Amino acid sequence: MICLTCGNKMPEDAYFCGLCGAKIRDKVSETVHHFTPHGGVKTTVCYFDINHEPCVKEKACFMEFREYDAVGNEIYTFTAHKKIKDE
């Protein structure tokens, strides 16, 4: 897992960043364990608002997907724009 505050790489089960102390686990990211299209075993999704600040899933405009292999190496990253419904 990557700290959204300082970019420090940490274990997937971390709750706080060991470098800057930022809270890691909350509703701004999710980890899904599954086989990925690029040969990985899990995907982490982080949610960002229109200003690219971390936010809860329901208010997200952008999502960053990171795929990891079995030993925790990041193997693929991409960002997607969430379609916003017209009201």
C-alpha cells in the first residue's frame, strides 16, 4: 500500500504510515483480492475528488487502480474518471 500523503510504501495491513503518521485505512481506498488482467493477485483502488484530494467513494471523481503481484510488487497503475450523472 502507498501512503497518499507522502508516498511511503507500506505493508497492506498498515493502518498508519510509518513515515508521516497519516491514517491509511478508511473509506478513501479499498483492496480487492483477485487475479488481475496483468497477472497480479490484488488491486487497490484509491478515490479522489475533483481537486485530486483523497475522498470517500461516493464523492469521487477519479479512481486510481494499482495492481500487485503475489509478493507485493506494484505491476500496473491506471487512473479512471468516474462518470458524473447529470441531475
